[in-house]
Amino acid sequence: MTWVRPIMAGTAIATTLLLPLQPAKAQFTNPYTFNTWNNPISSSADTAIMNRAFQRMVAGSSSGTSAAVSPVAASSAPLGASSFRPVARQLMPQQLAGDPTLSPTDQQQLANLYAELLANYHHWLVEEGEQRLQHNVAGAMMYLLLTSHYVLNDGEELSQVEQDVILQNFNNALASDAHFQFLSARGKQELYETIVISAALPLALYFQGQADDDPSLITQAQAMAEATLIAILTDEAG
């Protein structure tokens, strides 16, 4: 995939990004309505699944063999292990936007934004010839890791080889996660959409801040990406 090319392996990214981070509240100001609202990852009931997958990435760095240069193991699980059959076109935009502190108009505006972020992600996958990652949770996790690294490191990108290793590592982690494997298709779709939205939102704010030459939007995008990673790595979504 060509739009972002992180320069570090998944384990190295997770370690360097997450160890220095300090706890942060997962509530931000909606730049479109200027009301406060929660980071989408805060609404996920399955943060523990993401936590275990990311922790396995980090633990791999202690083996002495860099994931960046190690070939994908011959015993790697097939990508279908982290895929699902969608039960509806979209599930989470309305659910995530249902904040009672927002007016109905603001809730709908936020739902529309989330729906657009999901649609844009799927459109991008088609453009890149990566339809295999549509409705794939490992692919969504990779997207979250790559976008977070990109936003937090001012546009640093990874190589395609490293992205492939990250994808396979996440896929293997999910393949061996009993909780994830027993999730219903609906549960997997809810997790997938929450991850994609949580990844795409800070990236969109980051690009908007660059386009508008607005450092405050860039700072907010970085805080949002940071809080999302903290929530996943500490399994504290609230």
C-alpha cells in the first residue's frame, strides 16, 4: 500500500511510541461542532482483543529477532482467520455518534463523518488492489498502527515489506485469540469499524491541519492517536 510507508517494524513502532506515553483522557473537541466528545475507541467492548494483539507485537521484540527483517513464518495463519462476513453495510457510525451530550444535529453530523471515513477506507483499499483487507480485523489493526505512527511522527512512513509483516503478525495474533474467534460476525464487524474510524479520524485531522496550516488541529490529531494507543496497550478504553 503506497499512501503511507512506516519505517519501523510493528514491534519497534509499538515500543517506541507507547513506552514514553503518559495517560491521557480520551475526550476531545469536535473541530466541526466545538463540542466535547469521546474518542471512538472508548466505546469498544473488545479493547482486550486489541490489547492482546498489540502486546504480542511488543513481546516479539524481546526474542532478539527483528520483525522488520524476519520472513513471515511458514506456519502463519491464513488471512481469513481475521476476516468476517458483514451483517450490514455499516453498524458503528450511528452507534458511536449517539452521545447524549450532543444535539441531534451534531450527532447526525458526527455519524455522517464516521460513515464517510469508513467508506473512504474501503474506497482506498479498492484503489490499492487490497480488497482482501475489506472486512478484515488484522488489516484494520495495521491501518491503526500505521496511521498512528504517521501522525505522531510527522509523516514518517513504512516500507511495504514491513507493512506485510505487521499484517501477518496481527493476523496470527487474532487467529490464536479464542475470544476473537468466538465473536459473532456482528461483533467482529463492530470491532473492525471502530478500529478503522479510530485510525482514520486523527489522520483526517492531521491532514486538515496541514492543509489549513493550523497547528492546533495537528496537535489534537496527535493527542487523539496517542490516547487511542494508550487505551489499547493498557486495555483502558474509558
